[in-house]
Amino acid sequence: MRACVVGAGPGGIVTAKVLLENGFDVTVLDKYQQVGGIWSAEGCYVGLANQAALRLFEFADLPNRLHFAGAVDTQRYLEKYAETFGVLDRVRPGTEVISIRAVEGPGRLGASGWVIDSRPAGDKAAEVQRESFDYVVVASGAHHHAHLPELPGRESFGGTVLHSNEVRAGTFSGRRVVVVGGGKSALDLATRAAREAASATLVQRKVNWMVPERLLLGLVGYKWILFSRFGEALLPRYHDPACVRPIDRIDERVKRALWWLITRDMLFSTGLYRLPRQLRPAHPLPFHLAHAGVMPRGYVRAVRRGLIAPKVSAVEAYTDKGLRLATGEEVAADVIVFATGHHKVFPFLDPGVRVHDSTGRLRLYRGIVPPGADRLGFVGFRQVFNNIMGVELTAHWLTSHFRATLRSTPGEQEMRDAIDARLDWQEQVLPGSGGYDFGPYDIHCADELLHDMGLPSLRAGNLLAEYLLPGGVAHRYAGLTRSRPAK
């Protein structure tokens, strides 16, 4: 069974590992020269780091002692993982996928396999290589196709306009920098600009919640609160009834009282309480918790010292000096960085495979497989807070789907109905999630996939540990390949 994995980031290499363990002949195509995706992009700006505390950025079968690790150490871990499990030899680096098309034949789209055209990355004149595969996994990442807002007046601004993906070492040195956006990347870049630039301005339409490295007045790491079953039980009820446990039915009045306490602790532990009210989130938790990242070290201090000038406003247009805000204020800039997200698109994919609705939301069953297409799956588009754990469980589920060992596989219409119900739930609970972001529902998402695979979802030795200790961590799911039922 020949399988092609498109992308050698974390999702791609763990999928390749699981497929190899299940007897697939795997080829991994990636446009970068090293495994790791964005981590290995040439010239990544100095200081790039992930936001994972100890034992979070790791796969189940290879412990990792990194704690809020930098890019170099993260890259080394990913390379070690790929080498340890025989994936590194399967990677074809520097290879750009041009198209993925279904093999022509009777039956459903992709039922006879897929044809992939590729060429050396960056060389459009190179000869195209064509190969056939029985199965294809798209693990190309959700953060590659930059979204830049279309604003009038671009021709009048003579400075530099970048997306956050394009920031490199030296970009900010001695220049007036304006960062547009309110998420984790925007705050990271504004904090960096406060250290390196002549001036730093942060423009955000609204102030998002940020998670402190430590909660409960700075005494307890965030994973002990946000990554436990008890913590998730305080969230709005999960959409899949099979994953709802008695603890999830806590009285709403109790939930509101606890979130009132958590909200105030979050304000204190992040330091946001020391900022003016307009620079704090307007709504109490858990509103928009899915959009929260870990608070960058030094952000609040830089704002208080005047090293970051925060503006809460939409952006209206470019001017010859910088940007004009919806408030009428003009902000001067030499460099404008838009940390405004990404398009989840797949320009290489067969147009017959429909993965988006009319509003651009992803329509994938379980966030993994497109209805109406066989032998095709996506890894990395069922995003949770601890996405390393998320992509690993997705890889196991997708491999079971390919091997037809799931407890049941719904028909095409049943898949579409399930997607509709889930998207309706996401719009209410996780607005703006794009159909792919499940935010803080790490354990519920894991339970759902394990239930489909016929595996036990309770992973700790006793109920007290199961509900109070961090459960949204990968090492609890070690050995899934050995525990899955045989074909």
C-alpha cells in the first residue's frame, strides 16, 4: 500500500511514522530542506520559540524535556523523532507538490488512488515528476498561505509591508515598526520590536485573552488547569454526546462562578490588570478562549514602560507615512507587519475534492477526511491547544480509516450531516474557528477519536488522576499502534 504524505512538519512526520508501523510504503514530500516545516524555514527570525510548557511539545513515543523551547532545540527534537522511527529516510526534501489528482477509474473520487506531480522547490523550469499512490495525506500546515487585508492606498506607502511569516533577523533594527493583529504572533512581534526597533506600535481591533505561563496567582503551570478533564468540564458542552461525561454536566451557575474566579486570576497572572481597561479583554472567559496564546514574556512590561504603543482600532487605509486607523489617527511606520492569520487552502488539490464551504470554512469529517473522496485525509486541521497531541491522534485515526478498522464508517451524506452539526456548534462556542480550530477541547477531541477506534479513552491509573491531572498530553497515548485492533 503506497502512501504519500505531503509535508514534513510535525503532522507529516508523525503520520508517516504511524503509517510505516502499519505496513504502508511511505513517501514524504516537503518543499523545505529539513523536517519540521516552519521551524526549518530559511532565515527564521532570531528568537522564534513555541509556547509549550514541559511535556507538551512531544510525541507519545519519544519524551521531550523542552520547556518553552527555541526554534533550534525544537528542530532538533523533530529531526530526532523522524530519525528514530525511520521517517527521515522516507523524506524527499526540497520537493514542491504541484498537483494531486484522482486516478481515473470507476467508482468514487480517489477510489483507484491518486497521481501526484512534483518538482524541485523554487525551480519552475525543472522537469515534473509524476507518481501514483494508493493513499494521500495532506499535512501541509495551516500557517503557510498568508492572509493580508486589502487596504486602499498601498501605492502611497513607501515603506516595507510584510506578513508575520516573512519577519527575519534584522527586520526591525532601528526602524519604526507597526504590528497589526491581536493574536499570539502579533504580541510576540510587538514585544520583539520593543527591544530592537526605533519605535513599536501594536494595532488590534479587539484585545484577546492571553494565557499566563502560570495560573493561580502565578503558582501553578497552565497545563494543570486548562489541560485537565475538570478544566474542560467548565467549557460549554462538547458537540458529540458520546464524549460527554457526568462531570461535563456541572450546573451552569457553578460554571459561571468558577469562570469569574478564573477570569480574575488570568488578569492578575498575565499582568493585564496593570494595564488600562481598554487594553484588557472586553468579555469574561471562556469567551474567545480558543484564540488565546501564551502571554509573551515582557509584553506587559514593555507597554507599561512606553516601549509599545497599543492602539485598539481597525485599520482603514495606508498613507504616505504609514497607516490610518478607523479612529482617524495616523500611525507612522517604516515597517508594517500584518499578523492577520492564514488562508487554509490547498492549491495543488484536485478541484473535484470540495473541502471548503461558501464562507471558507473547512468541511472535513472529524476534521480529517472530505466526504465523497476515498483514500485521502488531512492531518493538522483538527487543531487543539496541544496540537502535537492532536496531530498524533489524528494520524492514528486516519490510518485506521485507511485500513477500514474504525468501529464504523458513516456514508457520505451522514458525514455531511455530522459536519453541519459540528460547524453549527463551533459557530456558537468557537466563533471564527474556520471549521478547523477546536481550541481548548483537547481531551474531548481525543476521546472522540479513541471512541471511533474502539480504544479506551480513560488513560490514567485512577479516576482522581484522570480528572485532575493534565490529560491533554501526548505521553498518555503511547502504544496506540500496538493496542489497535488488527485488520
